[in-house]
Amino acid sequence: MLNVPRCASVAILVLQLLLSAMVAAAPADQWTKRSIYQIVTDRFALGDGTSPSCNIGERKYCGGTWQGIIDKLDYIQEMGFDAIWISPIVENVEGVTDGGEAYHGYWAQNIYSLNPHFGTADDLRSLSNALHQRNMYLMVDIVVNHLVAVPTSNTWPQSFDYSLLQPFGGSNCFHPECFISDYNNQTDVEQCWLGYSGLPLLDLDTENATTVNTMYSWIKDLVSDYSIDGLRVDTVKHVRKDFWPEFAANAGVYTVGEVLIGDVPYAAPYTNGLDSILDYPTYFAVYNAFTSGGNMATIADMVTQAQDQYNHGTFYVGSFVENQDNPRIPSIVSDNSIIRNAMTWPFINDGIPILYYGQEQGYKGGNDPANREALWPSGFNTEDNPLFAHVQALNAARKYAIASSPAFLLSKARFIPQSSASSTLAVSKSPLLALLTNGGSSSTESWSIPNSAGLYSANETLVDVLTCNTVSTDADGNLNVMAKNGMPQVLIPARLLSPSGSLCAGQAQGL
Ligand SMILES: *[C@@H]1O[C@H](CO)[C@@H](O)[C@H](O)[C@H]1NC(C)=O
Ligand SMILES: *[C@@H]1O[C@H](CO)[C@@H](O)[C@H](O)[C@H]1NC(C)=O
Ligand SMILES: *[C@@H]1O[C@H](CO)[C@@H](O)[C@H](O)[C@H]1NC(C)=O
């Protein structure tokens, strides 16, 4: 009899612990309603507010810190973001390597220490706290696949000072040195090394149970030590797939992986191990459509494949058009309307929108390292900045759609077929309808949404949240919209807008 109450109280305690863990951790469902601002910590803002020159071609630290991010959270929040993704936080290889300094954070050396260039453990906790006070989330970038040490000899295989690579410290914790030579051979992709002889990325032996368990414990502690809400996981396809489920379970928060590939069937299985992936297959279709006149219909095709093949469809993917590894869109095209159309994409489909810092300032950097500009020379300009306003409107529209329609986050984006399918796209995600074109500012494209699409009734007024201009369906409920200078349009029914709301109040027909 004595045992009964004891067991019961233990059970209650366990239940309480479980409940508190559920409240504290941020699973994928809590991320879908958010949008993410991606930051290269070294290039975003200095803790003392100064603006030193930053020669990006030198590939050296320019001085950005976690304190710098804390000081600029108003700027990020004003755009409507409620999550940030910061570059990797752990201690990296120090000094000038063959590839410059490790300012980007992807060259881990000691995973149990933080990168002192970005601040102290207290600074990182302060960032996490400052975000949580604003009901914002912290996503941290992490690398499992490799660590980095500068070779100490160039005879083959190369020598390294393994004692620098903590907590691993020996060649037996890494795969034997070989550089990936055959991307069609998955064993080669997983067990050979990224990098090159000047700067090899030592490939962790994720087939070794001791090493694997070290990584599982590490991620659990890291998430807990810094109250991390989500993880962006680097080079995921370079680690065997069955490593990831237990890793994600130990992380206990939303995980989104980098699987750098343009192919949905290849990428799809990784959405079973992690919560989801950065949607690279769709990215490539979007990038081609907007930078080289590629066929817009390819975007619809890729998304439809992804909706069918990814675990959770495309609801948990990270949706983006720029990041630290690819040339910025304005480095290829100068037409403002095309840039604006491309920027719109991540906000109007199923995935979680991600904006890469600097997009809102019209940054034009090409391939790495040019696409990792310092943001401070922009003065964090929010006034008379149409791109900043564009991002604000997109975030506001998405938030509005989520609030006004509980089904928004659970309804698949649908493409309404268009006669100029190669240069226009009509994406319906009720209550939003996004009309995109890659035709450019002299475009005379138009979109038609027949009444049979089931979206609108007769004589219905729709408001473009990007301009607050209105359009109407005809007496039969068909919608015909002309492009205005090739700009994107994001339409919402005027009856859903409120005259006391913050979104195009002057055009509202709702309560
Ligand atoms: C695939 O790559 C592994 C590792 O490099 C190698 O041992 C194996 O021979 C390769 N298989 C084929 C079929 O080429
Ligand atoms: C596995 O890794 C551990 C350290 O993580 C190492 O001590 C051990 O020697 C490795 N085992 C083999 C067979 O290489
Ligand atoms: C739509 O507007 C036309 C022209 O004003 C009008 O004749 C028609 O009755 C309206 N239809 C509906 C359903 O309100």
C-alpha cells in the first residue's frame, strides 16, 4: 500500500517534467507560423555600435557579435520577423587558413567552447533571453559532418594536430582522408571529405558509436545550455541518413537540414530524419526563373513534387531565395520588379519564410565571399527603403492570413494554371493569392483566375497588400489582373481587412 502513493507522486512529477519540457521546447508546429531572419553574426552588427570598414574579399573577421544582434532586435522585429537564425556558435579554427579566417563559423574546432569572436556564454544567453522576451525564437546553425584543422604536413594522407579537435582528439574519430570524387556514390558523399588539400574538412566518423553518442549528448546540452528553439543543420547529406532521427530526438526542437540538391526524390528521405530541410529543389527553380528567364512553371512542378514526397509536405521546409552560399539575386539581375517578385516567393508558399540579412537593403553580393557583406554600412536604413517596406508588408500579410484563417498553415499552396505559364505564376493559399511574374518592369503580363477556381464570388474587391491598390472580380466572379510595371501582387479580400487594422485599412470592407 505504501508504494501506491509514492508511485503516483513519481508519476505526477514525471508528468509535470514532461509538460514543462513541452512548453519550453519549440517543435516544428510552433515554427510554421513564424518567419526567420538569417544572420551571419560577424557581418551583422558590432556590440559597440561602431562601423569599421570590412573588406569582404579578405575573408577575415569584421567584428559582428551576439551583443550587436541584441542591440538591433528592434530593426529585425520592425520588419515583422519573430525568429532569427545565427551562424554557428562554437569555437572555430583560429588564424588565417588557406581559405581565410573562420568568420562564418563553419570550421568547428572545439564543439565544447564558444567562438570568442562573437562573445561569451553570457552574451549568447543574453541574446536568447532578449529574443524570448520579445516572443522571438533563436535558431542556431550547427555542423556535425566535419571539424577543421590546418594540415601540419602535406604528405598524403595529410597530418593534423588532432589534439585541437575537441572532444575527439584522434584520427580514429574521423574517416580516413579522401576527398569526395563521385557525387553519385552515396558512400563517397558520406565518408569522404569536403574541402581540398589546402583546407580539408575532417569528416567525423559517424559510423563509430562512441563518436555518435558524443554528438547526441552534445546537441542535447547545447540546446539546453542556451535555450535554443531550433537548429539549422549543415551538410546533412554528407552524414548517413539513419544518424539523424536520434540526433533530432536529442535536440528536442525544430531541426531543418541543408541538403544541397535540386532533386526532390533525393532530398525527400531527409525529411524523415530531421523535421525538414531547406527547400533547395524549389530554390533552384525559383532562382532560375528570376535570374535567367527560366520557366516559372518549373516552380509549380517542383513544389508539387515536394508537397507529395516530403514528410509533412512542404509545411515544415525552410523557404528562401538567398543565403550565405549562393549569389544574391540582385548580383545577377538589376530589374527591381524581378527582385521584388523573387523576394516575395518565400512568404507566399507553404514553407517557413527565411530572409537573408541584407536583402532588405538591396545588397548585391555575388558568390561567396561577396555575398557576406557587412550590414552596418547600410545604416540599418528603414526610412524611404522600399525593400524594407516590402518585407514588412509580406510578413504582415502572412501573419494576417494565419490569424484570419486557421486553415492557412494546413492548406497546401495551389497553382492556378495561367496561359503564359512560363512567365507568370498564380499561387493560391487562401485567403492570399500571390501573382508573380519574371517578365520585368516593362512586362505586359496578366493573370486570369476563373470563377471555376472556386476562390471568389462576383464583384468582389481584392486588395494588393504590397501597394493597397484594389482589383475586382467581374459579374461572373472571374478575376483578370494586369501586371503593373512587372511588380508582384499579393491579394487578400477587402472584406477580411479591418478599417482599424494595420493592413491597408483605407481599403478595408470588413468590421
Ligand atoms: C563508393 O565510394 C566508396 C568510398 O569512397 C568506395 O570505397 C567504393 O568503392 C565506391 N563504390 C563504387 C561502386 O564506386
Ligand atoms: C571510436 O571513437 C572513439 C572516440 O569517439 C575512439 O576512442 C575509438 O577508438 C573509435 N573506434 C574505432 C574503432 O575507431
Ligand atoms: C455585379 O455588378 C454588376 C454591375 O454593377 C451587377 O449588374 C450585378 O448584379 C452584380 N452581381 C452581383 C452578384 O452582385
